[in-house]
Amino acid sequence: MSEVIEFVDDVLSEPIVEYKRNFMLSRFWQANPKQILSEIEFYNGMKILDIGCGTGNLLFEMSNLIANYEFKGIDTNPRKIDTAESKLDDTDNIEFLVADAAKLPFKTNYFDVIVCTNTFCYLEHKGKALQETYRVLKQFGRFLILESVRNDHYKKKLDKIIRQSPFIKYSRRFLNRTALFAGSYLISCQK
């Protein structure tokens, strides 16, 4: 399974590289991560993982919506994690870690919801990341991927990767456009 997904990874990542280099233009190409908030049914005691959390803005936004929670954010960039940690106060129950989505440092069946916004296309080992996500997600938990897609070709490559994942139940749909040159594509997977 991984070999096929890894082959598709190369094809999926190619068109994104040019936008990654020019950070100033990213707002024209990336979906607004806050769009994912309306897709989550928040309740007290939730455990949520944000893959590619960056500076933690989405997790801090989520922490305003419920009182009792446990949030984890991972990113491969130590500087972004340092920035996220500098925003923490004593009341936050959020932990940020430098980690790779292909080697998640969490127990099996741990999280209720896992989110990945504008990050999946940058993951080096998408197949392994999907397997790890499946492992750490609780039974009936949800994995939400929000990506910016600029054309049908990119959408089809992303769909192909998801179809080869361990997730059997998944749905895909476009959300309202928040980027000038790309659509917001949401994939919801359930374990």
C-alpha cells in the first residue's frame, strides 16, 4: 500500500513547491483553516491533534470554544513550535511538539479528532502519515483534511491517496472559497 501512495506523493507535491517558496503569496492559494471549526462537534473532554499546527493559531481558536480539552499540535519546524509555545498561558491545556506525521509519538486510539489544514500536500510520507493517523485515532473518531486545490487534476491525486488509506468511511466536498486562486477542499475520514 505505501509504495503506491509514495509514488503518488511525488506527483501531488510538484505543483505546490512553487507556492511554498513564495510565502507572501500563500494567502492567495491557501484555504482558511478556520473553515474546519464548523465541521467539528465540540464537547468537553475532547482530545484533538493538529498535524502541521504551525504557530498554533487553530488550536488556540478551538480552545475558546470549549472549557475542558486536551489539544496537541505537531509540526516539523522547531521555530514554529517555539512561537506556538510562547503564546501559551497557564490555563491552556495545549502541548506543542516537533514531530513527523509519519511517526506520531502518541498512544494508539488516543484522539477524538485529528485535523490537518493546508499541510497534507507537504507531508513527505503521506501513506505512512495516514496509517499513523488511523492508529492514534479512536474508534469512530474523525480525521479532517482541509486543502487548497486549484484544479481537478490535483483533487483527483488527493482523492487517490485517500482511497488507498486505511480509512474506509470518507467523504469529500468543496467548501466556500476563501483563497483567491484555489478552492477549499475538505476530506472527512472516519475510523
